[in-house]
Amino acid sequence: MTLYSKNFTTNVSIPLYISLEDVFSKENHSMFRIILVEAGTGILKINNRSFVFMSPSIFCLNEKDVIELEKECDLKAQVIYFDPTIINSSFTVEKVYSINANNCDKFTNIQDIFYLDPFIHRTEKISPYFEIGLMMFKRISKLYKTLYEQTNPCSSEYWVCRSRSLFLEILFLIQYIYTNSEADERLQLPTTDNDLNDVILYLHTNYQNKITIEELTKAFHINRTTLSEKFRASTGMSIKDYLIKLRIKLSAVMLRDTMLPVSEIMYRTGFNEANHFSRIFKKYMDCSPSDYRREFYS
């Protein structure tokens, strides 16, 4: 069974569907799934392995995963079904498991395949279940809500591009969660770094807003000098540079993978002035936003 978001007037559809019902359905779909647990707790069996979960959290499932909700209490969740081709037209379900950075024929394919790591790559330490903090939950939940509004009904002028861009933002945040989940297991970060991890998470979930050092020092009860020194020692860059690189990276994803107006991408990634955005983008990407889109849009 394949689910699509579709505009019945124009007959345009995309292989993506968001649902608020039957989130934990055992029915086999030919699509990948992102389940966002908003409230409650439960036990979910995935391929005969049971996970006791609580909100807020996320499950990243592929089309081969067999799930069964064994128990639940006050559970509220929603699900996005998607076909990998919405990320890259060459990523068919039949081929996606054999694609990796070593056999990709295009740089864009190498970038795109990382979006699917949380859905495909599993080890004893890396599971399809990820607990998320409140800030990350609020950001992803807002993206889910906006995506649902864009696809129910699919009627706005840019509904295809806007829906896809919202979905890519969700994947972008999930990739951050996944990467840091791996890092926590591999590096065994000491608990003394928790404060800094919270700051980095805050940047990743609030990049669209104006963020100041003063705001961070108040939010995390740390003085400016200590915060700046710890951040640079951990990341090799200042908070300002880290935030700019994060915003530029996400804006590049939207420029490359959608046809949203550059002005909308600019605001969505935390920039407020076109000349400033163009200048900063060119500094980090060696070309203007428009030139980047012309070269890499696929």
C-alpha cells in the first residue's frame, strides 16, 4: 500500500502522507515511517524487540519493520509515511539499502543518503527509537503541524515545495538526534558536558530565531566567558560561527532540494536581510544563493 498527499484539482501528488490516526498500525506499508510520540507511554515491539517508550520521542522505521503496540497509557502520537524518492528520485525502496557514500555517483546523493541513516542503519546500540528533549520536541511538533496543514488540503500555490521543505527540516533535526546518539555511545561523553550539549541542542531547535549570548547565559545559568571557552574548546568555533554554519547548511538544503523563494528560505533559517544573507552564504559556500540553486537543484 502506498500513501500520497494529493491535490485532486491539479492531480499533483508527492509520496508523503501525515496521519493522526492508526499511528501504530500493524498493516505492512511499502513506505518508511516517522512516528512522533507527543504524550503518554507504551511498549512497542519492533521486529520481536520490545521498546518501553515515553513522550516526547521518535521512532524511525523502514518498510521492512514489523511493529506491534503491546501496551499504552494516555498515548498521543502522529506519523509521517514517506517514500525515499521524496528525498532523491534515485532512492527507490529497492535500491536504497545498497546505496552508500562509496558508490554514489553524485555529491548530492552522498548528502541525501545520510537522511536515511536513522531508518536503515541499526546496531545493538543504535535503535529505531530516540528520546528527544522538550525544545527539540516543540520544534519538530510545530513542523508536523505545519506539514499537516500544507497537505490537508494540498491547495496552496507552493504546497509541493513547502511540504517537501518542511519534511526535510524534520529529517535534518532527526539526523542531528541520530548523530549525537551515536556520538554519546561511541565517545561516552562525561556528564559534565551536559550543559554544553543543552546549548548545542538549543541552537539546533531555535536557529530560525534571533539568538544572543546574553540569552544563552540566562537560559543555562552560565557566565559568558565560561560558555564561550567551553563551546570553542568542544566545537573548535565560536557560538556565532557555529550558528551561522548551521543556518547556512540548512538554507543550502532548501535551495538544493526545493523551489521555495529565496526570501522565504532566508527567513526560515534565521536571516532577516537579503544582502546580509547573500553575503554570508557566499562567504561559506563560495557562491550566491541563486548560483547555488542553479548548480545543485535537482
